[in-house]
Amino acid sequence: MGPYDSAISTGSTTSSPSSAAKPSEIDGLLAGAGYKVRSTVLHQVAQRLERLETLMVNAPSEISQLASDVLHCNPSDIASWVDSMLFEFNPPVSIPSDLSDFSDLTYIDSVVSPAINQTVCNNSWLTVVTAMKEDSGIRLVHMMMTCAESVQRGDLPLAGSLIEEMQTLLTRVNTGCGIGKVARYFIDALSRRVFTPQALCATGWSNENEILYHHFYEACPYLKFAHFTANQAILEAFDGHDCVHIVDFNLMHGLQWSALIQALALRPGGPPLLRLTVIGPPSPDGRDSLREIGLRLAELARSVNVRFAFRGVAASRLEDVKPWMLQVSPKEAVAINSIMQLHRLLGSGPTRVSAIETVLGWIRSLNPKIVTVVEQEANHNQSKFLDRFTEALYYYSTMFDSLEACSLQPEKAVAEIYIQREICNVLCCEGSARVERHEPLAKWRNRLGAAGFRPLNPNHLFIHCP
């Protein structure tokens, strides 16, 4: 076997080099080294050491309280030492004094106490872990607010150090749900803001955005409900008209219009002629994606006997559109449909403020029967970063909580990427690069009212005032 093995075997003429040492010999070696433990219980000591290590890692605040005890203990007595350390973390449950009179107590303890003690230890362990996670989550929220305040003051070195601390603390919480997931996305946004500013400030829609939007649509009920509500109002506004025209600010695969086409096919008296004009940015890859979607909708309309005409208008910004581009006829009943698009026209500067006024102005000039507006009920268009951060943290925490009900895991994962991009735009970008400028309903009601529109439904829909 080699020099090392032969050297070991020379101590005994009766044992071979490959023979295993007996437990009694191992016990003797341990005792000779000064350790008061038997080899037969080493595996139990190892398990307890693992528990002790886990508890000490997850409860650093307790370690300082145990320092004095560690100095006075005898580490050579491994089993007793580990048990004493575990006792500090998980003290036993005391037996009530009114049970001391029972003569069967000794018997009960000998039969039942191992299971009870194990249950108590498990419950205590779960309590410790849960408390640690909750404490870490609360600390993360406080640190994120402090970091946001530092960003607002321009103290980026402090913000950077806080981000590093939060990234370390994030390892102690579950980032798959709850505050852990929210903190993960918001810490990422803060990191991008401090270390790589303007890195994720997209100003327009791309094919990738459309894919993310589609998965968000499938994972969440919000857009489906918005489409249903808007379609119902449009159907009512088109009642009695034989030629109707919808101008859509956000086609996005035509997800909204398949249901409307089928509803028009079932209208008493027969379906009207439906014209659909969509406004969208030019395709970055040169494809006419609007036309491709229009062909699919035309095929659906043909299958249900609805006369259908489709037209796409390529424009990078809504304020660049002119009414004549839409080719609206005075004989048509017109509906304007905007699903989460008008907030992109808002801004703090005078130029961006006039953008929303320009668009609302040419919408009014079309004399539509109805204007359907869907916007996030949030307040993310604030100039002070801390206020914006606080509002976004509350809003998107609720959004992520609602996503937990989604059973479609692939769609849910991609939908979270869609939300993450919104968060990054709200928090990382400024000026014209920040397009996710959500505002509450009250502000939209006042803005649309000032532009000459009156509410059909105070909560959702607006109709042009003749």
C-alpha cells in the first residue's frame, strides 16, 4: 500500500494494513486527544453541529450574547458543548406546575417526550427562520427608502454602499414571492440608476416589447378586463350605425379586436362596415407588422361575415399624427381607443406637456362618438425621486401580489419581466427617456374635461361633448 500505510501497520503485528479500526480503538484515540465523545454518537454530533451552524448564520445578533458562555465552556466535551449552544437558541418548553402532581408523568415523559421535544424544536426552528425572514424584509424596505432618499440628495456613494448591503441582505429572504421578489426588482432598478444610469431607458415599442406585452396580457386579468369594458362601450356607441371607424393607439397583436368583430357579427339587424385604423411605430426590422396583424383580423372578419377594412399609420410619436392621416369620413361613427398610451405623452417640461394637449386637440377635431381611455391608477409622474419611488414600491408590490394567483408559470415569468421594465423606466430614467408617467384618475378626469370631453362613466370611459 505504500510507505504511509506500512508505517501505520507497524504498531501492531496482529492487524493488516487494510483492516478497519474498531470503535473501541477510535474511542481511545478521541479520548487521548482530549475529546469526551464516543464514536457511536459522532453522527449525532455532526447533525447538531449543522443545526448550530445554520442557527448562528441566520441569527448573528444572538452570537454576541453567547460569547461569554463559549469562553467558559469545555470544548473538549463536544456533545455537551453543542447541546448547550443549541439550548441558548431553542430553550425547552417548561412544564406547567399544575402537572407535577400526576404520578404518570415519568411514564408519559419516557414514552412521548422524544416526539414532543422534536416537534417543539421543529416549531421553534420554523419560528426563528420566519422571524429572521420577516426582519430581513422589513430592513430591506427601510434600506430601500434610505437609498432612494440618498439618490434624491445626489449622495451616490452612500446609495452605492446601501445597494451592496441590500444585495447581501437579499440572500436571507425568499426572492420568489412577497417582499423578497419586490425588493429584488427595486434593488436592481436602484443599482441601474446609480451605477449604469440611462442604461435601460427605452423610448419606443419594439418587437420584444410586444412579446412581453402579450405574455402580460395572458398572465394578468387587467388588460382583458380593460378590453372587455372598452369593447362594450364601443358597441353601445355604435348601436344603429351602419359604418363605424375605430382608431386604435396600440394594436399589440390585435388582442382586443377579435372579440369585438365577433360581437358585431351577432348584432341584431346585421353587422356594420368596420374600419380599423391603427397607429404604431415603424418596425425596426423593416417588416410591416401592422399589415400582418391586419390580414389576420381580416380573415377572422371574413369568416363571420363582417365587412372589414384595415389601415396602418406608422408614427413614432402620437403627437406627430395629423387628423388627415386617419382618413375619417363624416358619415362614420368614430371611436378612439387608447390602452395605456396617453401617459407616455406627459412630462415635466413645456414641450412634453404640450404633446398631450396636441393629441387631445386632434382627437376632438375628429368628433368621435366615444373615446375609451385605460390608464394605470398610480402616481408615478412626480419630480421628486423619493415620492416617485414610494408610490412605485406600493403600486408594484400590489401588482406582484396579484400575479401570484396566475397558474401559467411561463407567462407569469415573462410578465414579471414586462413589469420590471416599467419599474426601471419609472426609477432609472429622466427627461424624455422616462415615458412611464402614470397619473391617478382624478388628474385624467380634469385633463380630459379641460380638453372638451365629458365622462360617460366616472370610473373608466369618456365621450366627446357635442
